[in-house]
Amino acid sequence: MSRYRDVYEGWRADPEGFWAEAAKAVDWFKPADRIFDGSIGAYGRWFVGAQCNAAYNCLDRHVAAGRGQQPAIFYDNPVTGAKRMLTYAELLDEVEVFAAALARLGVCKGDRVVIYMPMVPEVAVAMLAVARLGAIHSVVFGGFAANELAVRLDDAKPKVVISASCGIEPKHLVKYKPLLDAAIAAAAHKPDHCIILQRPMETASLLPGRDLDWAALMTETRAGGHRAACVPVAATDPLYILYTSGSTGQPKGVVRDTGGYMVALVWTMKNLYGLAPGEVFWSASDVGWVVGHSYIIYGPLLYGNTTIIYEGKPVGTPDAGAFWRVASEYKVAAFFTAPTALRAIKKEDPNGHLIANYDLSRLRTLFLAGERADPETVRWAEQVLAVPVIDHWWQTETGWAITGNPVGLEALPVKAGSSTVPMPGYDIHILDDDGRDVAQGVLGNVAVKLPLPPGCLTTLWNAEERFGPSYTDRFPGYYATADAGFRDEDGYLFIMGRTDDIINVAGHRLSTGAMEEVLASHKDIAECAVIGAADALKGELPVGFVVLKAGVARDPKEIEGEIVALVRERIGPVAAFKTVRIVGRLPKTRSGKILRGTIKKIVDGTEYKAPPTIDDPAILGEIGAVLSARPITG
């Protein structure tokens, strides 16, 4: 770890000097007066006094440097077969014109614009055009229902909403405009205008005086010779608001600043992901999530990479080779997806036979994030892909990796189940419930000593009073991640789950993540989840839910018995693990996270609502039916 340790210890010795050097990779209209000012905000602010623009750094500077003809975006839709390529010069042209159109509608620096769109190139145009004007975008995932969009409209109070007529799913269209209309009807705040991208497969009705057609607006703006220049903003000004779920049910609007975010992302593209400008980087996520913001749009374009906007799925579009087809066709150098996507592929193609159909010779690394990467899935992917499979851990709030394997500095040994080591800027501590550091190897609360590095959230939109209770009050002087884990003798971090996934069985604190590792190692299991069911005697008891691999046709009770024996062997009787249920599917969010909390409510018989982020609410009924047929007693 010599080079990594030198860099990390260099940051510890001189944090401001470290980030001042990293900031040289960003173009500034005015340099910072102070690299860090600890007197501002919840924990301090980075690059105070500097002026910049994110769209300029993503586009203008690359075109000026001669990169205009390099592909900036590849768009791929495996359902319709549609494909498109935009060079940096073409993307800049689209952004200049669309930003001018927004400006003519009255969008100014500091205004909010909500973007409610599918995975199409125009979503990148919209985000960068808003940033070009110094306005603040808030991308709302296109799958959200009207009531969830209404809540975000009332909180962000956008001047304009940008949407599309529909999104494309494997078997149906998602009509966005009726959802948008219902959201606006329900919201107290009404936007001045809505801009609608009409797609060939669905034409939305437009409301006169409020709704504008994207194509017509672009044609009119271009014909008038209107183009928007970049508006300088303070490095500490917001670039975007991204809503994440809150414990009270009210979404939290994470605010990301402009300057620090750019500095952090550019540093990661080279040092964490090991890329060179001009290479193809693919993050198989959605722009509605933080991964899409950081590593579909901003990170790759800031660094001069080519990015991919993929409007498809890991399986079913058309098969479990979909990801490998995209990686081969576009010569992807580094690929980033969620563990759940790999588990879905593994379920359909357990031996990786479909990989042989594609040329993956350009692929150097596969990165995983979004939820814990269980060791079995990591080992499977390493075996079938023959490239390093690297878990890294971060959150919506941080915007980039807290821990990872910095292959651009040096590729550290992979330990399945670990997200490797802290990145510069993150001083990680494992604390007990009283805020004291625990010993090596002991499970505890993962916390980051303040201040947080550049790129992390600065506040919560319209809710600064929620910042402390959400993040810093529990352990003063630290950012509480709400994740539980431990560090080993090499300093590697193992995230075992959210702190509410640590269950208490007769006074023993046990990790459901550790149990899931054991379940996933069984030869017939494709996916699994372990929850703590309420128990009058022991407080909680673990219950496992498993999905079998395709083609498994053994006696379910025999498989369940093997799983129980495996947990007893690997963890011991202390786990009190005795109950398994085989299900057809596990409920997940659209970003692939298993909804363990909702499963627990079904098991406990407590009242619940289908979460707004759920991919398919019907799965909850399927879980309920399994439990009705074979109730869990304890």
C-alpha cells in the first residue's frame, strides 16, 4: 500500500494543501480566497471566494482544448434499438441553446429547475443547461409517483419543470405527463412552465400557456440565434438538490455545492477509477440517483471521458448478456453497477455463458456500490469476468466514495466483503453507542471525523435544522453514516449493513449482513435478505428470505434445512437462526436496494405502505402470500 499510504498520509498532514493541489484540475474564473473556512455552515466550506461553472468545466474547456469531436455520450436503448452519439462539440451546442431557452423563460442564477425524465441524452442537456445559468437542478427519478413528485415541487419550488412524454420499460411505457399533471395539481407550488420532450412512441397533451414542446422550443431558440454563456457562480453555491428518504417520511433535500464537488469528482476519475481522459466509463445507474449525478454526468464529463446513458435493464433486455453487450460495443474501460444487478444476472446465467458472446478485452475493472456487495457475488463476478471486482462505499450525502480501492494510485488486494480503505478526506472511526472508539475487528457505528471533504453535502434544502439531528448530533465532532461495520488489521473497512440492520438476539448484537453472506454462499441461492423479526422472548430473531437460482428444482424444505445448518456452522448457535422462506422475488427499490425494512414490517404484522421507490409493489403481496401459507412463529 505504499503509494496509497503516501497519498493518504499526505492528506492527513496537510488537508488544505492536498485539496488545493487537486483543485488545479478544475478551471476557475476566480481562485479561492481560502481553501477551507471552518466557521461557515455545519462543518465548514471549501474553496471560499472562488468562482466557477460546472457546465464550462464539463464542456467548454474540453472543446477549446481540441476534444470537440470526441464522443461525450453514447445513448443505447435495447428495447427500441435506438442508439445515438453526441460529441463534446454537439453536446455543447445543445446545452448552449437549451440554456438560452431556459433563460428566455426567466430562469436565472439561484432559481430551481426540477428535471423529471427517463434515461435519454436530453436529461444531460437539461442538467448542464441549468448549471450553465447558475441555476439549481433537482432531478427526480422518473419512476416516482405523482404524490412523491408533488412533495419535491413544494420543497424545491421550481420555476420550470423539464419532463418527457414517457419512459420505456421492457414490457410497457411509463407515461410521465399524466403523473406530472397530477403532481402539479396536488402541489401548492405551481411552476411557471413545463418543457416536454415528446418521444415517438407517446405524444403527451400540452396545456396551453404552461407547457412547451422541447423540439419546438429548441428550433425557435436556435433560429433566433440565442445562445447562453456560462454564468460564474461561487464555488460554495449549490449545483443541485437531490432528495433522499428521511426517517420521518419527509424527503431530505441534500444540497451539493459546485466547486468542491468538481474537485472531488475529478480526483476520483483518475485516482480511484484509474481512467485516462478519452476512455469510456459506464455507470449503469439512473440520473435520478446520486450515482447518476456523479458518475453518469458530472464525473466523466469533467474529466473528459465518454459516458453511456443506457435505457435498459441488466436482464430481460433481451437477456442476461445485456450489460456485456453494451460494455463490448462501446469498448468500456471501467464499469460501475450495483451488486443487485450482478445477482440478477447470476440468477439467469449462473455460469456466465453469455459473456463468451462479447469482446470485453477493453474492460479493466468492475466497480460495485449502492448496497453491500456480498463476497459470493464478488467472487462469482471475478471468476466469470476475469477482471478485478471492486466494492466501494459511499452515500447520497457524500457524493463520492468514502472507502474504495484506488486503482489509479495502486490496485490494493481485494478482500471480498470489504470496500477496502478510506479515501483522502475521510477519517473513519468505528464507535460504540457511547461514541468511543472500539477495538479492531469489533462491530460498531461507522463515523467520519469532521470536517467532511469537498463534494459532500453542505446542508439540507430549506431544513438546516434537520442537519444536526440527521448527521452530527449523535456523535459530536463526527458525521454519523448510519452504517455499521468494522476494520481489520490492514485498515480495510467491512460495512455489514445499516445500523438498524444490527439485530439484538437475547442481548447479542448480530449483523444481518454477516448472515446474508452465509446464505449467499449456498450453491442454490441467487439472492437473499435477512431481517430481525420481533420476538417476545429474545427481542428479535433472524429470518432469511432466499431466491433460488434458475433451474433449481430440489425439495424446498431440504434447501432450507441446509441453509439453517450452514449458519449454525459458520456463525454458531448464538445467531438463533432457524427460519428460512423461499420466495420468487425480493422487493427492491428501482436503484436495486432490497427493502429489508418493509419485509420486516410484513413479518411483524405491523402497518406499512409500499415505499415510493419500490420497483414492483406486487412483490409485497407475494411475500405476504408465502407467509400466509407458512406463518413464522417465535
